[in-house]
Amino acid sequence: MFTFHVLTDFSATATNALQYAVVVARHVGGQVRIWHVPPEAAGEHHAYFSPASQELAGPAVVQELTRLAAQVAAEVPCTWELLLTDPISRFTDLLADATGHVLVVGNANPAKSMASARQSTALHLVRHLAQPLLVVPRTFRAGPVPRRIVLDTDRRAVRLPQAAQTIPGLLAQLTHAQHPLLLGHLPSDVDLLLTRSIPEVVGIHVYTGEASPKMEEIATQVRQTGLLEGVAHTVASTRHPSIEQGIRHAAARYRADLLSFVTRPRTYPGEQFLQSVTAGLLAHSHIPVLTISEV
């Protein structure tokens, strides 16, 4: 069973991320666990877990967590917990490298500058934890489960933690058609058949040079990540002067409602990470992002 661990500070952004997690969990038969980090418990990580509002404290926090969990439990199994110790250590001890777990956080402002992203919860989590991370921008409202999924890959080898095995299983369930396909004699039914037959997951590679890489190389790189193992997909490449913008344009072209990629925080240490393509995508994507950090 998939467990979606949703961090909340009771803001509209966190509530939107929780609603999105509930939609996905309901579709895949998963469960939700809601977490809240009080300011005094964040310790050295305080800047990354500061509540958007200080209006709730003490018993009011417990009441709100209980209310949220009861509301979610009407749709999927749900529990809650206060993180009263170092949140990074707690998640590391609890989840380690286990599979079946996805951390979920909201993104309050996809238009923010990278300077303000220094205190982003998502960027902080992806640099410290070996679990898949789902980032839901506040501007993206939960609706149907994501169907059109774009996975970006580059041409460098990557080593992923054991927890990465969660991703292909999740993507396979998200793109699995649960309803029968009814075809008649109308010409439009042929178009429907073709639409349903073409994989809804696309592995992409964006390049900036003049020469296009061979599609076989891209397909091999996508396969070697293991993130689409057992998931029907197509492979495509596109040229763009900006890798980050090229990925966004490709996602828009394929009408993606979920973007996935491997984050490489260790390739860009310290402040350099904020200038990386993956950090930019995590901070600026207007559609949900599912990522995992390399080993």
C-alpha cells in the first residue's frame, strides 16, 4: 500500500496539497498520514518548516489535525502526527530507504525567485531524504488523477536509492485504465482507440546543441533509471536554448499534468544547487512534480 505523508502548516497551500494527495491515494488504494511541525520542534530546520500562520498553537493544533484527518478519512484511511523532534531525523528514522512512501508538500508561489527559494521546504527535503517527493503548486487544483506524465532525463548515469522503486509502481497505477473502452462504428471511435493505445507517459530529453542525440540512447537512459519499469511509455527529444524552459515547453506540448525527474543535489553543492535545472523546476513548475534524489 502507498502511504502519502503530507506536511501541513494549515495554510491554503498545504490544504491544496492534501486534497491532491487524497485524490491520488484514493485512486491507487493508498493511505494518507498528515504531519505538522511546530515551530519549537523544527530546531536547526526552523527556516524550512515555519508555519505560514502562527494563529494555531497547543490544543488548537491537535484539534485541527484531528478535524483534517477525520475529513480525509471519509475518503481514504488517514492518521496524523505532530513532529516534536528534528523533522529530518524523524523522517529518516521512520522511512529510511523503504518503498511505498511518498512525501507531499505544497508550493505556495511557483513564480518566486530562486533567492526566496532558499527556504523552500521542498528543496530542503529533497537534499536530505531518500524518499520520493511530490510537490503540488498552489495554482494547481486537485481534479482527476494525473494521466499525462512527462519524465525528464539527461544523458548522465544515475544511481537511485531503493525507495525509487515506489515511483514506477505509482505511475503504473495512475495510468492504468480502470474503465472499459466502448467502441462502436463511428469514425470518432477510431480516434478514441488511438488515443487510448498511445502511452500517456513520455520520457523526454532536452538538448541545447546542434546535433540531436540518437533516440536509442535516450530510450536506454530512460530505461536505466528504472523509473518507468513496467510502465508503457514513448520517448521523445527536443532542442531548446534553455534546459529548464525546454522541459516546461515539452510538458506543455504533451499536455502533462505531472512532471517527474531525478534531482541531483549532490552534483551541485551548496548555493550552486539553487542555480540547477532541477531546483528551478521544483521551485517554478505549475504542475505537480514527482522527484527523487540520486544517491
